[in-house]
Amino acid sequence: MATARNEPNKTAIYATALTAFFAIAGIAVVDPILPVIGAEIGATTWEIELLFTAYIAVMAIGMIPAVMATGRFGYKKILATGVTLVAIAAVLAALSGNIVQLAVLRGVWGLGNAMFFATAMVLLVALARDREWVVGLFETCVGLGFAVGPLIGGLLGHISWRVPFFVCGLLMVVALIVSATRLKDPAEKPAPLKLGQVFGLFRKPGFLALAVVTAAYNFVFFVVLGYVPVFLGLDVVPLGLVFTAWGIGVAVGILAVGHRLAHRIGFVQTLGVAIAGVLVCVALLAVGVGTAGSIAVTIVAGVFMGIANANLTDLSLALGDPDRRVTTGAFNLVRWGFAAPAPVVAGLLAEGVSPASPFWVASAVLLVGVVVFLVTAHLMARPIGERVLWQRWNRAARVAEGTPEEAMSEL
């Protein structure tokens, strides 16, 4: 098997992975400074949640056009354009004076990230000889981004809420320089895509079942990521440290637990364990366990979220289309589209009902996802050769190691 040392495109691969780290860190950097932004510019809870919703909504809508544009312009141009948009939006966000300007700029930021995420994984796999290594590298950067983003936000946000945005912009400028000078398109130009190819994927029962479960889960994910910073009521540095610990939990779930557990009990059953764990954590936040308890529950939820994220990506690739761009467009449309309303819904519920009400609604949404999972898990398991028996060991999954974790290299 090829190793990282004899990859001819190693520099381009590392450049793309570094950009992925900055992109994920840019999502989480806002967490610790949300309360400070609200206090300094006079925004209500639901208004500051617009910083998440605008970002995610535009990202969801922009994903499919970005995927389709690769067939005309290639991967490098789309990725570099996305990184440029993020850099500009981040720097301008540091200079903005009201919540409307911030929300619009976060929307531009989301469009840039859509262009990046539509191309990054496909580009990495196309450039690498050792696809298992490159997928692991990408997942490592995602995990580290979730861990480092809140730390940047917390430590720099103590100076001013504007500083983390400005620093993110500078980092993306560095990423742009690296991307422009080091990245290259694969030798084989991607074929044009049609919109019908993307939406046609939802006719596959297994993929549709996964999409419904993903929709419920991602709504809850962004209730936690967007509302818990406001709910805890901590100062910016302690809040940054809390979400750094949460991000480390996500990284542990992705890198250390998710795939290992999947090889023991199967990928589909591992997904079930993960979303059940998230449901328990969100329910505990709803009933109230005090500030210290809420912090501990949030960190534990991060581990289960990491497990879920790792396996959702793998399952989408295994159940999706042989053209990874089709799968990326369809799956991320669901993943981000149903996440978009979560922060604002949480903010409105907190203001109009009670501080705990967003967690009750999130629990109800995820409970629906769990029920759908139990009813449709066999549709996801059958195409990848697994059984859903909730038994202790799944020898078939362990023997068939590489399915669907290495689905990218097999499709």
C-alpha cells in the first residue's frame, strides 16, 4: 500500500487538509463570543443565533451549485474561490457594526465554505494514492478544527469579539496562498453534472433513510453548538475552554472511537448508538443538571457527535452514487439544510418559552430520528453487507473491515 511518504501530490494534499482545518475552525470560532457580540451590539438571543443560521442556510443552498460548477471549472478554481470568499467575509465581519451586517457576512462565509466542502474531499481522494490515509487526514483536520476553533474564539475574544474574525480572515489568506500555489486539478477533468443526478439519489431507499436520520441529528447538533454558549452564561474565556473540551470530544469520537466501534458492531449499529447517546445528553440538558452538570453533558455529547459524524460520512459514501460529487451535493444539502433553522429556532424558543425549551424541542426532533432509524436501519445495512441485530459482536462487520470506511476507494 502507498504511504504518505511516497505521495507525489503530498504538498497539494496537505494544503487542502490545512484549509479544511481552517474552515471547520471558522464554524466553531463564533461559539465563545456569541454572548459578547449580543451584549456589545445590542442583539437579542435569536438575533445573535442568526450568525449560525445565515452561515448554514447559505452553505446548504450553495452546495449543489458548487458541486455542479466543478464539471465546468474544475476543482481548484472552485476551492480557491471559496477560500477567497471566506477570507474576505471574515475580515469584513471584524469591521461590521451591527447584527445585520454580521449575519450577511456570515452568509457569504457560508457560501465560501460550500464551495470548499463541495470540492475538498473529492479533490483529496483524486490526488492521493493511499486513499485510506487521505480520508484519515481529512477527518483529523475536521476533529482538530472543532477543538481549536472555540479556543481561538475564547482566548482572542477576551480582547475583543472582532479579533477572532480578523485572525480567521488572515489564516484563510494564508490558506488561499497555499491553495493557489500548491493545489492542482486531477489529470482527468470531472464530467458535467445535472441537477437531476443529485436529487435522483433520494430514490435509493437506504440513502433516503440515512438522509432522514441525518436531518434530525444535524438539527440537534446545531442547537447544541449554537445555543449552549448562550444557555451556559459563562464569560468568554471559560466558554472557549468548555467548547474546546467539546471539540476534543468530537475529535476523540471521530478519530479514536467511531471507526473502531463500527468494526466491532457494524457501521449502522454504531450510528444508532451515537444518536441514542446524543438524545440522552440533550434530554439531560432539558431537565436541568446545573451549570457544572451541563458542561459535563455537553462534553460527553461531543464524543457521541464525533462518532455520529464519522459514520454518517462513511455511510453516505457507501449508500450514495459512484460519482462522489453527486453524493456530496445530496448529502450536504440535507445535512446543512435541516441544520440551518436550528439556532434561530432555539433563540426564539428561549426568549418566548423558557431557557430549557430548545433542548426539549431538540429531544423531540431527535426522538423522531431514532424511531426512523429503528424502522429503516435494515435498509441502510443491507447494501453494505451488515445485519442490524443489536448484538454484542458483529463478526461480519469485523471481517469485512474497510466497508464502508474505505468506501471512497471502492466506489
